[in-house]
Amino acid sequence: MAATQRPLSNTFKRFFDSEKSSGILLIACTIISLTLANSSFGTSYLHFWHVPIAGLSIEHWVNDALMAVFFLLIGLELERELYSGELSSLKNALLPIFAAVGGIAVPALIHFSLNAETPTQAGMGIPMATDIAFALGVLALLGKRVPASLKVFLAALAVIDDLGAIIVIAVFYTAELATAYLFGALVVLGILVAMNRIWRVMALLPYLIGGVLMWYLMLKSGVHATIAGVLLAFAIPYSAKQDDETSPSHRLEHVLHKPVAFLILPIFALANTGIVIGSGWEQELASTNSLGIMAGLVFGKPLGITMLAFIVVAIGVCRLPLDLNWKHIFGAGLLGGIGFTMSIFITNLAFTGDAAAINASKMAILLASVIAGTIGFIWLKLLGKPQEVDTDPDTMDFAD
């Protein structure tokens, strides 16, 4: 008989729906930004994002402050997955964890092989990332033609992928370190953790005030300020009860979904996809950096995700959910090649001050993301039918 679609929690359903809608809005904002950047208003449009306000340009406020809120939401989603989602059980977590590792390592190695010991070597982190909003948005367009387990698998994989990107940003894209400010940020984090674990403070406001202070100290330390958002997420009290909406973490995640999906990410897209397509765009896409990005996202992602997942299943570390097959995993890998938000974010860090390299990298990211998303959609539409099994659907999980 056909495997029953595994039930999704209300929290996951809200998360999935907001990511789907966000993906559609991001496409619209990207088209608007590209059109304006290459119109007669292009110079004024690009200049607008560099207007200084309170010591930082508008673009910096978007990328350092607004995106810290985005990373806070990513941290809250990761916390939810670790406490009560697919990553809360080791046997369920192993498959998406290994798949994500493969999806991070292979694209990075492809880019590195083409750019080793060159000025663009720093771009190897660009094809590591997966855009949750776009990837889940494409999957949502397929509706019930794909199994629910695939939605959960891709969401878990993308969250782990983002965690990998966060680690890469913290370790490899910190130019100069001001230890006094970093120490101050860690002290604030320690106080916030104590408020949670020792004093059991359940009000959100003290954590948010502490988070703003930690963000400022992290900004001054040289470590990218968005990391403060992730650290703050894990300091906020969380309840592991299914769909418990009383804990501060659940409440904040619920509040942030719509502003992040419909305000912060669209503004980020407007600020960062103003790509000027000049007369030499073909040469820019033919550079080793651009080829490394495109090959990493389009080929490296599905190869790495599928290959490492196959290896760990073959040696018995874990197994596929019963309503999935390897066509589904490969399709998820293709959608993992939609880099967009995180890839563009890392581009800005990798090539700070090099406008030409940033512009070429963003062009490669957009092209690769469109190709990966289109192929992934067609692949799953044709081959994504849920696996038919003759077993008890209650046993469906990621591992024995």
C-alpha cells in the first residue's frame, strides 16, 4: 500500500508556508532590483544603498543589522529542530546531517579546485549555502506530488546547511579581531544564558535588550555582527513540548516569521541584487570564480548531498524514510543548489571592497540558483511521487 504522508506539526506548517510565500516575494524583489540597476535610474539606485546613516551605509545596516534578525530566526528554527524537530532524535538527525555535510563540502572543493592560490580563493564559501525560502518555496509548488517526509528532510538539511555557513562566516570571514569587544559580547551572552538556566527569566524584553548590546559589541569586535543573532537564539528559553506556544522562543519565532519573510529578506534582495549587467558579462561568467560558484551549486550540491547520504545508508548508519527513494534525495540536492540569500551574504564578506568580483559572483549565484531550482522542480514533478511501501506507516522515520 502507499505510505501515509507523515504528519507535520503546526509549527512546521507555519514555517513552511512563510518560507513558500517569502520565496515568491524574493523573486519579485530581485527582478525589480535587477531592472532598476540596469535602467536609466541605475546610478541613483545603487548610490542610495551607500548613503551613510549613523556611521554605516544603508547597505551595511541591512546586511549587519536586519540580517542579524534573520540569523536570530535561523537560530530559533535550529533550536526548535534540535529540541523537538527532526534533529531531536539522533537516528532522525543523521541522514540530513550527513547530507548537509556532503552538500557543504563538495561545492566548496569544486570552487577551491578552480581557484586555489588565486585572489578569488576566498569565494569557496559561496556555493556552500542553501536558501531555505527559495528551496522550500519551489518544493511547495509541487504540493502533494511529493511526500511530506521530503519537506521535513529538505528543511532540516537547509537549517544544518545554514549552521555550516554561520560557522564558516565566524571562522573564515573575520578580518581583524578586537578581543576586548569580543570578550564583552561573550560576557553578555553568559549573562543571558544565566537568566535562562539559573534565574529562569521568562520575559522576552531583557533578552532582546541584551541581544542588541551583544550585537553592538560583536560588530565592534570584528566578528560579523549577525553571529549575535544566532547566539541570542540559544540563550532564549525554549519548551520542547509539541507546538507549545507559551515559551519565549516559540513566541519570538512566531512573531519574527512574517517580518523576516516579508520585510527583511525582500529588503536584503533589493539591497544586494542590484547587479549591473555590462558588455563583458560573458567573460565574467567564464571566470574561474564564477564557474566554481555555478558548478558548486548546480552540480556539487546534488552530488555531495546524494553521495554522502548514499554512503551512510549503505553502511547502515541510517536509512531513508519509507516514503522516500533516491530520486527524492537527488531532487532535494538539486533544490539545495539554490544559494541566493546566504550565498550573496557570503559574497559580500569574501570580496569586501572588490565591486567587480562581488557583481560577477552575484550574477553567477542568480544564474546557478535559477538553473538548480528549475531542474529540481522538473525532476521532482516527473519523478517525485511518494514511494509505495507495504508496511506500518507509524514506523516511518529517518533511521531504525
